[in-house]
Amino acid sequence: MIAHTTRVHPLAATLARVTATNTYLSTQYGEPTEADWYRPAALYTASSAALAAQIAKAHERLRTTTPIVVAGSLLQGYQWPLIHAAVACYLADRRVPEVQPDDVWLHHKHGAEHADEIDALALTSTRFYTLPDDPDAATPTRRSCPTGSPAQRPARYDRRSLRPAVALLCAELGCKERALWLFVADGLAGTMAWLLQEQQPALSLAQLDVELAGLVRVPNSPLYTTQIGLFTLTYREQLHVQYDRATCCYWYKTADANGDCCTTCPKRPTAERDALLLKDIAEQYKARLQGEAVAH
């Protein structure tokens, strides 16, 4: 008797590898059937009651109706799983999934009106983008990207998939697209810097900067900015690469923040930011030593 096996789609295999090593976001391939999953194509439209509910919730949570603050907060809540999935797949297998609004499902922990509480992502498109030497180059729905700066690939497709949300939020709330694209640039560059260092701690500042340049320093891209960069801090004679953001996430406006900014907020004075980061590094170092002591 001949045993027949069903071949796993290359993108499904990549997502499985990403999920196995990622504790921050659950990703899956295929249309979900459980409750509290929503398609952005249905949620983020001008006539969507869910969008109106998200805006109202943001007013309450942020304690302001300032357009750029509300739009920035909503966009960051929506974009992070798309960006995280694109960058994680790129780093895992040099593949970027299709994340158009019609091809994505998002899981909201507490209903569609809570834009900032997305904990899972499902991708339904069979299309994915690779470099020419991908081992699954024969897959019919695979699209080859030109060689050169491969880090541009997540940026290219994420900005295309986020364009409808950016345009809609600007139309609904009356803010400028340029300001919102900076949130996208920050999200892409920050995620790339973070995941790259988790996977390859030995990367130099110059190597990391090349990857960031491929995301946010491409001429004529809406993501282009020179405000985003990297810097280093020294602790116990070791260099620690840190990410320099372009935008404020407005967390300080929420009730939980009590008016305090994030450690890396651009609003903080540089010396204050560096002191807080060094304190965090020292605490992580101490925790690691304690963990090693327990293990032995």
C-alpha cells in the first residue's frame, strides 16, 4: 500500500517555525473558525461600526480627542502584528507573506472595538515573496523579488498593505499621512532591530544599520526618514545596541502611565533615556546571573 502525504505549503512551514520560537504573537496559516477573529477589510472601512467603536475607545483610553494621538494609537495597534509577522518570516526564511487586508484575520482578545489587544494573526493568501534562490522557487504562488537590499522586502509589502488604513484614519480623524507613516517606519525598524538582535546577538552596529537602511532610508518611499537610527551604551565593558525612535507612542497619555513616558520616548532628554536604559540592562544582567545560578 502506498502512503500519500500532503505537502505543507512553504508559507505554512515558515509560520510554524516563527510561532515555535515566538512568545509575543501567535501566527497561523488558513482561515480561522473560532470567535473574536476579524478581517481588517471589513473592520477598517469608513462605514464600519467597529472602527467608530475603536475611535471612541481610544478617546476614553488616551483621554484626548487630538487627531494624531488617536490615529497614531489605532494604527500602532493594527500594524504591529502585520509588521511582526512580515519581519519574523523574513528573518526565519527570507520570505515575506502577503498581508493585504483581504488576506489577513486578526484575533482581538476582547472584541473588535479593542484595537490595542490583538494577540494572534491568521494569513489566508497562498502568495508570498522571496529572493530568487528560495528553495521553494517552484511554488506557483511564490513571487520573486530582485536581489540587492533584501531587507526592503518587508517594508515594501507592509507599506502597501497598511496604505488603506493610513488613508482611512487620516480621512476619519483629519491628520496628515506623513505623520502616520513615521509610526509605520518606527514599527518596522524597531521590530527588525529587536528580532535581529535576539536571533543574532553578535551582529555589529554597522550590520544592523544596513538592515535598517533597507527599511527606512529608501528614496521616494513613504517610510523614508533620517530620524531613526541606532546608538550604543556600554555596560560592564560590553556594547549594547539600542534603537533611536522617530515618534512617540502616546502611552504617557493613558491612565496606566500616570504621565510617564516610555524609556526610549523621543520626548525624554538623551541623558535621562540612557540612564534608564542602563538601569534596565543592569537588571537584565542580574536576572540572567540568578537564572544561571539556579540552573546549576
